[in-house]
Amino acid sequence: MIRSRRCTVVLFDIARTSVLSVILLLGLAVLPASCGDNSESPPADDTTKTLSTVKKVDDYPLYVMRYYGDYGFDTYLRAPDRGAAPSKADETIGAWGCTTFAALNAGGEYLLGRNFDWYNHMALLLYTDPPDGWASVSMVDPSYLGFIPDDTSDANLKRLLRAPYWPFDGMNEHELSVGMMAVPHAEGGDDDSKTTIGSLAAIRLMLDYAKNVDDAISLLSGYNIDFSGGPPVHYLVSDANRRSVVIEFIDNEMVAIPCDSLWQVSTNFIITGYPFDDSPSDCWRYNTAFNALEENNGIITSDGAMVLLKDCSQPITMWSVVYAGRSAGISVAAGRQYSNVHRFSMEELKSLR
């Protein structure tokens, strides 16, 4: 256990942690396997309802969609196939440069702000409500699904049926929020007694089955995380209890770094062992977010969070999103269009037809 001025670092040995709690939570047998997308097509009526909800809400383009029915994530967890992690041979890890922070809004609710910095593709705000998990919203880059903007053919739209397996960040109905950021390295474990899942499936795991930070830590500790198909990442997770934690994977150990203050910031360097007393860091985005939140004692409005994301944005920022709980909802700015912020509630996305 390592202590710093603001945070306590807790180590979880991935090779030794029992999967019993995960078996009890998910009600499934955990078998050794690799990572990937084993999604199942929904019944025809669910497919029709799902694809009828696809709407383009701005010209970035930004889309919204509600997924109806079961996308088979429990089947994936039992025997995932390799190959779901985002990867392109001509795009280097160095281009990933995301910023995520957790803070308190004026109403006393925790919010999570997140910039996804990558190549300018497109964005999809997805609502899911699986029969065996929690309802959630998540942001997806549908270019990885082969989706073509403005092509309304059934064949193109059906590519979006795999979207639940590609969450880059999100929030569920219990206000458990997750964002990921690339880091120089991550070692997600190689325990043969555990199922191995991809880094995006780890986000889906938390959104579908975790009600709070403790649940998220318990769930992740039951799996190996395979980062080989894309950049190594760490996660910032926050919940409705005003708690947040950065989860990293160092030398096959899962490291959970909770924060003692009302805010927490994470960008693209490994926080484990970082001497917070010696700030600023070498990352200007981390310093910008940290200093702004420290100046205001970690309290910020949803609009203020979007302004802070603008201040931390880069030319490659694909989307900025603020997950601010059920009352304040979700705010999205696509392609740095901060004069055109889209606001949604969970109920509004649930009612898409």
C-alpha cells in the first residue's frame, strides 16, 4: 500500500484474486479464453426497433441510438473471441491523448468529464438496457464497426448492432461512470483460471454489472484484461457516492487509486507512484484540469465541466462528454463544436423509437 498526499493506492494481485465474487454477481461459469466480440444478433423484431432509432443529430457526424433486446454479453464473458480491441496499423498509440476528471456539481452530485482524443472519425451516443444488467449510455466510435456516415441501407445500419461491445466511456443507471485513457504500458494478467477480455469489454462489464466503485474493482479483479489489440489503458471510475478511482494494471497487478479529495484527474501517464506533492505534472492537460478543480474545491457545474474539457481539448478531440447523473443528464460536444452542445436525459434516450 502506497500513500500520497491525496490518494491511497491499493494493489490487487491479478494472479491470486478469487473469481468467486464475479461468479456470484454474474451467475456464470468463468472459463479461460481470450478477448474479442462474441456478440449475438438480436431477434428480428428487436433489430428493426433498434435500427429505427438511429438518428443523426449533427454533421460531425454525431448519432444517437437505442439498442433493444439482449446483445449476449453473458455469452461473450463465458467464451470471448479474440479481435474486438480497436486497432489500425497506420495509427500509432501516440495519437491517443484523452482527459478524464471526476468532480462534484453544485447540486452535490458527482460528475465525470471526458475528452476522447483520437482521429476525427464519428461518434455515437448509445443507450442499452440488457435483460440481465443495468441500463446505460456510452459513447462509441462506429467507424470501427465499418459504419459509413449517411448510408441508410440496412446492411450499413446493421453494423451498429455490434455497438454495445465498443464503449469508449459511459454511465449506467446507478450513475457509475467510466472513462479510459491510453498509458505507456499495462499488464492485465495471464491467469489461466480466468477469462481474458478486451479493454473495451472491461468498460461494458462495469456499465452492465457495477453499481459503484467497489463493484467495478471486484468485477475487474476477476478477469485478465488483454490490451494487445489496441493501446494499453487505465480507467477512471466514479459513482453516485462521490467516490472515484483510477484503475491501472502494473506488472500483472490491478492497482486501484482512490482520491481523498472531491475531485480526481487522469490523462495519459501512469499514476501509480506519482508524487502528487511535486505537481505540476509533465502533462499540460492534467495540470489544466487539476488546477481548475483545486481552485474551486472540486465543485463545478455541468456547463463548467464542458468549458474545462474545451480548455483541455486538442485538434484530435473527437468528443467531449459530461456524465452528470440522472438529474443533470449527459452533455456531448462532437468534434470540438462547443457552441453546439447536445444534452440528453437517460429517459429521453430510453424513449427513442
